[in-house]
Amino acid sequence: MAHTQENIIPVSDDIEFTIIYEVSDNICDECQKLVGSLISGNEEIFEARWRYLKMCTGLRYRPSRLWAYTTHHSNQYDALYASYTSGCSLCTLLFVTCRNVYGVTPTPQQYSIVGLDNPDHDLTFYLCFCEISVLEKENEEFTFQSLNACPFRFFLRNGDESDFRFFRRLKELRRPLHLPGLNAMVLAANILPDSEEAIDRARKWYKDCKETHSRCRRIASPLPKRVLDLALKASTGAVTLYESKNEVVEYATLSYSWGTSLPLTTTSSNIKQYRKGLSIELLPQTLRDAVRIAQLLGFRYLWVDALCIIQDDAADWAVQAALMTDIYEGSALCISALSAKDCNSGFLKLPNILSKVGICRYPPESSESRDIFVGWKPRGYGNVVEKSHLCTRGWTFQERLVSPASLHYTNEGIFWECAEKFLSETGSGTTPYSPAGWKKAWLVARRGEVTVLPEHLGAGNQHSLERATLLQNWRGFVEDYSARKLTKSTDKLPAVAGIARAFGKQASMTYMAGLWKEDFLSDLFWSRKRDTDTLTSPQQYRAPSWSWASVDGRVGYFGYFVRFMNPSLDLQLLSYDVKEAQEGTFGQVLASSFKAMGLLQAVVIDRSKPAREDDPHTATVIEGILHGVPVSFILDQPSEWPETIISCYCLRLGIFNNDRRDSVALLLVVPTGGHQNNFRRIGVGETVVWGAEEDKGPIDYDIFIAGKRIELKML
């Protein structure tokens, strides 16, 4: 270590804490001075290197003191580059950030390191891409976001919960000293995911969930058809592919991203060998890490799709893919490799977003030390998980949804998620979906509970509240899942087949390529979300145009049930035909269509006149609808229609109630060019019929100028 600093903190007249800080000599002299100024506890050292600028609006709009570090490589980008090439890890962290703004070529452009000090918060640092004088000239209301500044922090990594209590108390004692540097370090848990402390913490989370969480009761499930048996790993360095005998034994699962390079897989040619043994050294790093964690947590069996499904056997793949919901729901724990971008990345390593700059010891004679790192400020629990690479992948949607609990491995620590809690290594937090949303919606549906109110159904709706809850939750799942990406485009329906099969079985419903026959009108009424400019069609057929599964991109629903109110106006399903690659799997669709009696009207819409100010891709009808009836159309794929004026047809679905008024649900369709009266979908629309509260009621109003009721076929 470069140098040692003893920090004595008085508690009372006769009690004091002594902490020894050591600054690493693996960082450059300038960075050693920066770190030393923050941990020294010496006011003269701090004020010699930091300059107070002014008061400004800080965290949560509270007045904060703004400090600037004045001597770091003369605050010039080219000097920072020179230190980066010399191997300083902290300068590397700063240079990589500057490089995103200033480019690769080193130039004498200015950067600034500043600290924002609020009495109620830890000191937050920012790397600003400007001179210090620019900050001095800003008014008190400026924000670091407007300067495109990057926040970073000093982390004290540890693994003992008593450390948290000790240092939190220590910070309270330090605050009266009014030295910003003393509040610089933020406590964080041991970031090494396979450290003893991290494993002990994960074991405790699992034990508490299993023994005390009433909503997280595990289902007594038999082992999947195949699992990895880890029993001989320690003695032989190998795992075996075990063909189960329906034993009811706890097992873990893995949720991960394959990436572009396919992992080691089980095939018809190697399955016999894998039953005898598969060397751990042959596994891709992500799978190898999963085996290690599963074994450390006490699991003998681990399910991994690449190895437990015969990947070149279409029949086995279709059957096992359809059972994946059962497999993950029946597991004891899902190991979620959020930080691994592919099967070779692994997730048990110190992320390169941190720079070790020193250690601390307390008491001074202790042989144990706590590492001090510099890294980017954590983005918050929800952002870490929800914005991870894994949460953009299609297959992982059901894996996270139905698992009783997930242990998420990220670059910012380990997170626990179950139906009752969402925990991090340094506290707890919530995401927009869990546990209040995702997990609850799944459990409510599976247990036959009710969240839909009678008024949500509208007059004339025959659904039970239990079935309506299932249908509404399904559409909520589709909204999130639809935005996710798949390596194989044809997996769009197979990746949620297990969820669909579970819902269909529970409510005795018929599945139609992503929609439910029992609520067909509502399920047809999906639309492109406003934050999605256009949906895209895959090159290979996978679903009919009327199914959300036929397109890529985020879709949503208007949130209410469309009702069949008038047989002479509303769409009436006559028959349907869905051909699956493997019949009864709820998976890949080869062809699908339905026949119906419906009211059809030729319309002309104008794309140059958006119906909504917040969505330029909506369109206004100019011909075909009665005068004075406002209509809003949303095209599925605006890029498919470069022209301003579009001639097409409007198909009436039925009536839905959105709490404020009754509206008519509509589809935009065009002829397919094949047989007469064959159509495909191109968009969706709604029209306001009753505006006043007292006018609400059953609707038998025909909004078309010259609509004709015909038998048609939708492809």
C-alpha cells in the first residue's frame, strides 16, 4: 500500500474509534492524493485539494455544498489518457467515461471532479465534461443531468452485517465534524458473488422465504425429465445428465442468455455420453458458475435448458418447451444470471466497473480488511434488474414470472426476488413489477383469486370474475413480453406456451395463436404502444396478422373487455383453424385463420392528421364514418404505408367501457389479394359514441356510412 492513515473518531470524552486506512499503490500518485484527501479526516489536507464553490440545489432538491477537486492531472483529458495508458485503474475508469464524450484521441480538453455534499446523504461525486469555472457560473438551480455529468461513488465493500451497523453509527458521529470527505464512502456488500459472505446471505434469504413466506409455498413437484446431477462434481470434476424417475426432490433452475454463440448442448449423438459424465471444464462459463452456486446452496439437481432438452430432436424440444412453466414453477429456486450477456460471460467475477483504491481495518490490530472501491453510482434496484440484458430476452420472461424465487446476479450485487420480498445486499427495494405486480398477478391467477371488479366487465359480459382475472392478467403479461427479443423468431409463442397452457387448463379456455376464444373480441383489440414507432413482421411466418405474436415490438391493450352487444353490428366468430407444429403444445403455429360475420366499411384515413398529439403515427378518418363521430386509428406498421392517404376497410368488433364513456372497438383491415373476402389486419381504432355520463348505456348505434355485414376470413 502507498501510505497509511489513522483516523480517530471521538464518541465521548473517554471512548473513541480508530480506523486504519491504506491507500493502494496500484493507482497513480494523483489518484492516491485524491483518495487520501477523502479518508484522511484532516481538514487541512482536504481543503488544500478541494475548493468550495457554492451552494446549489442538490439531492431531492435540498441545498447542498458543491466542492471541486482542483489538482487531478491538471484536469486535462490528454494527461488523464497518459495515466490510463500507464495502468492506473481509477484513471482508466475516468478515461473510459470521458472517451464516450471527447472521443478516443487525447486532447487538452477540460474535465472536472466535483463532490455534492448534503448533510442527510453520502457525498456523491460527478465527472463533469467542463472546466470548474463553468460550474461556478451556473445558477443554483442547475442540474448535473443538464451537464451530462456521470455520478460515481466510493464503496466500502464488506460482508458482515455488523459492519453496516458500525459504519452507519460512525457516519452519524462524523457529521458534526462538517468534513465532506468523511462521508465519501458508501457501504456495500461483498461483491464477489461466490464469497462465503454472499453465499451465507443467499442461504438465509432462501431459508426465510421457504419457512416464513406464505405466498411463496413451493409445489411438491417431481424432477423434470432430465436434470444435471451434481453429486459427483467434487470427486470427479464432472456432472451427469440424469434421467429422472419422477422423484419428488428439490431442484434449482438456471435463467440465462445463450447469446450468439450457442452453448454446449445435448443432442441425439452425445446424450449417452452425458449420462455417464460431462466434465465441468467443458461447460461454458455461465453454466459452470451456475453449477458452482447451486452446489454451494445445497442443491444436488440443476435444470439447464441447453443440456436438459435434446436440442436436435424437434419432438422432445416441443414437449419440454411447453413444460418449462411447470419446470420453473416446480423448482425451489431460479439462479438468474442477469449480468451475463451470453453463455460464455459468466457471472461470478468482479465487474470491471470498479477500481480498487485501498483498504481499511478496524480495530487497527485486526488481520481482516475491507476493500475500498471507486465505481459508478448504483442505478437503483429496479433499474439494475429491469434494465438488465436478461430482461430483454423472451424466454426469460416466464422463467422469472413463475419461479417461486429468483436469485439475481448483477454487476451491482446480488438481488433476491420472491412473491413477498425484493431484497438487495445492502437493503430492500421494489421494482415496477415485483413483488406487487408480476408475482402477484401470476399467483392470483394460479390460485383462482379475483382482482377484476364487476364494473370492469361492463353490461352484458358473461365472464366469471375468476376467468376475467385470468384474461386480464394474460394481457398484462403480453404487454411486457411482446417487447422482448428472441434468438429464434419462431419461438414467439413457444416461449409463453407453458403460461398459456396453465391458464387454459385452469379456466377451461381454448387457445388461438396467442388469443383466447372465450374473450376473442377483447384479445383482438391490441395495439402498438405509443412509445413504439412501428411494429415489424418477421421474415418467417409464425402467427396470423390478427395475433400480437405476428409482429415484433411492444403492444398493449386498451385495458377493458370488448362486449358482443348487437348481433347485427358486432363481430361474431363462426369458426377457427390453428395448426401447430406439435399439436396441443400451445407452441409454434404453422397456419391460422378464423371466419366471422362482421360489419365492414370502406374508409379513407389521413396520416398527415394525427388523431392524438402524443402519437404522430395515429391517423384520422376522412371518409366512411358518420360526420361528427371522432375516431382514432393506430397503424400497426406505419413504415408499411409511406403514403399520406390510405384506402382500407374498417371492421367493427364490439363495445367496450373505459369508465368515462362507451366506445366502439374497430380493426383496420385490407384484402389479402387471394380469395374474395379474405383480409389481414393493419391496425386498430376506437370511436367515442357517448360523451356524457348520463348517456352511457348499451349501444346499437351504427357509425358506418354504408357498412355491409358479410362473412369474412381473417388471415
